[in-house]
Amino acid sequence: MSKERVAELIGDPDFSRLDYTKGPKEKWLGSTWTYWLRKRDSGVNVYDPCLEISFWTNDRAQWIVPSNIEGLKEKGSPYIWGGP
């Protein structure tokens, strides 16, 4: 699914970041969007229900990870060297 389609379905993310490999020869892997479904206070809390969607450099979703959301399971897989 494309970033555009994800935004159409669930809106703009609460947080977005670009993802890179580590080391002297950094390589752009893609980006990750985070959606918080509920926050207990103004800071980040690992127990808050959230959804993270990682996108390849072609802006296609490749890993969807729900946290603290009953009944949902992760789909896809983390970044793999070499890209899609």
C-alpha cells in the first residue's frame, strides 16, 4: 500500500522519521510513520496503543507493527538489506 493510500485511510501520522543504516556509508532505507491511538499524558509511554508503518524508499508499506492493540498482529517484515 502506498503512503498516499495510508494517509487517505487513516490520516496524517502523529510522527514521521527517515530511516538509515548505521555506519560510515549510510544508506536510506525508507521512512516510518507512527500513529498514537491514545496517549496517557504528553510524553511517550511504551504502553500507549500505537501503530507504526514502515515504508520502503518507493513509499510502499513493508512492515506494519501494532503495539498494545488487542487483536492486531504485525504484518510484513523489517527492512532487509538491498530494499524491495
